[in-house]
Amino acid sequence: MSFGVFAAVLAAALVHAGWNVLIKGATDKLAMTVSVAIGAALVSAVILPFQPMPAPESWPFLGASVLLQSVYFLLIARAYRVVDMSLAYPLMRGAAPLVVALVGATVFGETLRGGQWMAIGLISAGIGALALGAFRQPLAAAGAATALCNAMVIASYTLVDASGVRLSGAPVAYALLLATLTGFVTAGVVFAGRARPRLEMRTLGLGLVGGAATTLSYGVALWAMTRAAVAPVAALRETSIIFALALSRLVFGESIGGRRVAAAMLVMAGVAGLRLF
């Protein structure tokens, strides 16, 4: 992985943690989640006409990812309603890299070196330690279970998109079309159900900012997957948990004890390993 790809993915990780703060901090988390999805769709739809269309071979992957990412957005809102961001975010983002590494090595025929497997293992171990003790409390257990379900969704759409973007011949257009379709599908699912989130102007405005952030963050990750092996990119992207821990403390005043700090250091060691190996 070149330094340019490494730096771009790391910056995207910070941006990703930032838009999650918007959802966690909202009074109506479902409304903010829908606003972010719509915001991403609007930003992407404006840029999309100036890009070449992805190759038809990538369209089935695109359709599958739209459905998966709509589920992802809905599970984010549900998790943040019941547990701290410093717990939900690491669980959602942390279990995915190991799944991606195990499945991706078979699907894409990528041969990872021993050092890379060690780095991915450190990241996954650190994230597991971050969540230690969550299931001892019923409310935290419910939120943790939702977050872990979302981790599997994240791993699934990462693998789907890694295939789709490589077939697309146009990574930027693929990411923009994905965001556009996901936004409208997510909004349609929410408003077709019993929930009736109130989309006020302030919420929509913040959602536009969050939508631009999520589109940029994931677009960079998809681009990186065309320049480097999928598993290291997926693992490196999950370093957003370090930024999420810092933001959850600074913005929400959440308690982050020594265990979570130590676990975060494991993650950082894994990140360094990905770059060095």
C-alpha cells in the first residue's frame, strides 16, 4: 500500500467518524440518519452527470450494495438510540475487517503476508477489547447486538463493492451512483413504514453536510480498493474508531477508561503494521 493510498484512507476514517457524531448527537436519530442518506444522494446526484457511467458488469453488485447500505443506515440509528457512540461505533466498524480478510482472501485470491495478517489481527483484537463487558448490562447488550449485526452488514457490502468497483471501470461514478440510489431507497423504506421522522430544515442542513462526508469517505475507500488489497484497506478504514473514541469524549463527555485506551493502542499498532508490512 503506497503512502498516498494510506494517507487518503486514514483521512477518510476521520471524516467517517465525524458524520457519525451528527447522528449520535441528534434528538431524533432516525430523522438525522435519513437526512444524511438524502444529503449523500443529493450531493452525489449533482456530480454524477459529469462522470462516465459504471460498466454494466458492475450493476448487479451495485444493486446488492444499495440494499445492504440501506439496512446499514437503519441499524446505525437503532444502535445509537440505546448505547454510547464509544461502544456502538467500535463494534460496528471493528468486526468487519476480520470477516473481509477471511472471505476476501478466497473471493479475490489475494495473498496476504504474515505481517499483514498480524496487523489485521491486532486491529480486530483491539476492537474486541473495546467492547469487553458490554453484554453484562441488558440495555448495552441490546445495542451491542445491533452493532454487531451491522458489522456483518458492513463486511458484506465491503466485499460486494470491492467486486463491483473493480468491474465498474469508473470508481468515482460507482460511488456516486451508489450513494444516490441508497439515499432514495433508505428514505423510501423509512417513510413506507410506521416511523414518521420529522425532517426539519436544520436536520436537513446538517444531513447535507453529513451526506457529503459519508460520500467522500466511502468513495475514497472504494478508490483505494482499486489500488491496494481489499483486506488492508478495509482494516485501515476501521481506524476511524480511534477518532470516534476521541470525538465521543470531547463532544458527548462519554467515559473512556483505561481499558478502551489500551485497546485503542492495539488498533494503532495494527495500523502501523499495515503500513510497514
